[in-house]
Amino acid sequence: MVKQKSYTIIWDIIALDHFKDILEFLSKQSPQAPKIVKEGVLSRLEDVKKNALIFELDKLKDLSKKEFRAFVIYSYRVTYQIKTDTKEIRIIRIRHTSREPFGY
């Protein structure tokens, strides 16, 4: 049996900035919250590295574009794009689910 190469996670700079802002905001609410959210998101991304199709199609994108997927954890929606030719997962957005999406 041939082991399939896992994907590489690449963060869009804006998504990474938003993630840092989220963690900073949470640190003002609770000392444990940023660690819990960060570990939860990163753990889910480890699952994505092994199986990029594990999560549903991003319903906020045109559903014919099958390379865009999303998951929700701790009320944060993480959207990613699958680049099969380069074996990359691009994290393109992270936002709280109560916020309206913009720029789609």
C-alpha cells in the first residue's frame, strides 16, 4: 500500500491576521479561550491535511467550485481552498459565524 502524501497548509496573510486578532480578542475575555480555540482550529487543519475533502463544500461560494470547503469550530468558520496540483490547502478566511461574510 502506498502512503498518500499529505497536503501542506498555507495561510493567506489576511486570514492569519484575522486569526491573530481573534486570539487577541479572546485573551481579553479569558486566559484559556485563545488556547482552546487555537488548538481546536489547528487540530481540524491536521485532519484537512490528511483528507482535504473531509469537510463540506463552502455553501457561501458557487457550489460548482468544488475546491472551496469550510468547517465551523467554536463558532468560527474557517474557509479553505484545495490546490490538488501543488498538494496545498490555502486558508483563505476565518471569521465568527455571527459576522456577515463580505467579499465573496
